Amino acid sequence: MLAGILHTVDPVTLTTNSRRRPRPDPAVLVADLAGPFLQRGHTLRLRARGSSMLPFLRDGDVLEIRPVSPVEIRVGDVICYEPSPGELCLHRVVARDGRGFVTRGDALTHVEVVPGASVLGRVRAVERSGRAWRLDTWAARWRARVIVVASPALARMLPPALGLRRVWRAVLRG
């Protein structure tokens, strides 16, 4: 549904003196529309951007995000939230505290406190290369808890591993 809305937005608008303004960034359009869309109770599918959730969520994965109340969110869930108006972020909940949720990207070493009012929804499913899997099953929740415990070590090992991967690919290409 959101994709249909985005296709109807005119990417180039004209000012009164007929000069063309630059095209708006599509990511900004999505972020502006996603918050109200989820707040109305609709499920949202969007493409993940960035590397903060590597290796479990990758750039380009299609995510299904469902609106939830803050009381339904558990440690290990991947939540979608607005750190500031018009900006979306997806990180894993690693703890709860009196101020809200403590989140961290799986590939990051630092945490961020997210107030419950900023939470828009929880990632319910991930689709990659035509294959989809759900994150709300018993096994997926157990796996998410393991990721919460293991992600600080993974975050420290990820940069050297990605460097080795680049070197290995260069060697294979010749």
C-alpha cells in the first residue's frame, strides 16, 4: 500500500519562477509517510538500508513491520522507531529500563535508549532473495535472545571479517 502512495508523489515540483527543485530523497519520503501509516494500525513493508544490523539483517532485505504497543515488545525484538521526526531506525531491543527500551544494532558496540512513544512497530518477517522467514515464532524469539547475548562480540569481529571478505573476493577475481 505504501509503495502505491510513493508512486503517486511527483518527484519534481515547480516553484513560482519555473525553476526545478532537486528531487526529494525517496528515503525521506518513506520516513515521513511510515510513521503515520504505522500509527493508523497498518502493516508496512519496506527495504532495509544500512549495515548496523549485519549479519542478521542486510541492506536490501524487505521487512514486514507491524504496529505494536510498547508492552508487547520483548528483549530480542527488532523494533522500528523514530529517533527524530521524519527519520526511521531499526535496532534490536537488548534491555528495558524506566525510560523505555535500550536498543543496539547487531553490528554496533554502542546502545541507544528509545522512549516507548517513539516506537512505531516491530519487525515481524524478513524477506531475502525470494525467501521469507518470520521473527515472531518461538524458535525465532529464542534465536533473538542468543543474538542479544552474542552481538557485542560479533560487533567487534565484524569489521575484520568484512575486510577479509573483501580481500578474498579480490583474490578470486584475480
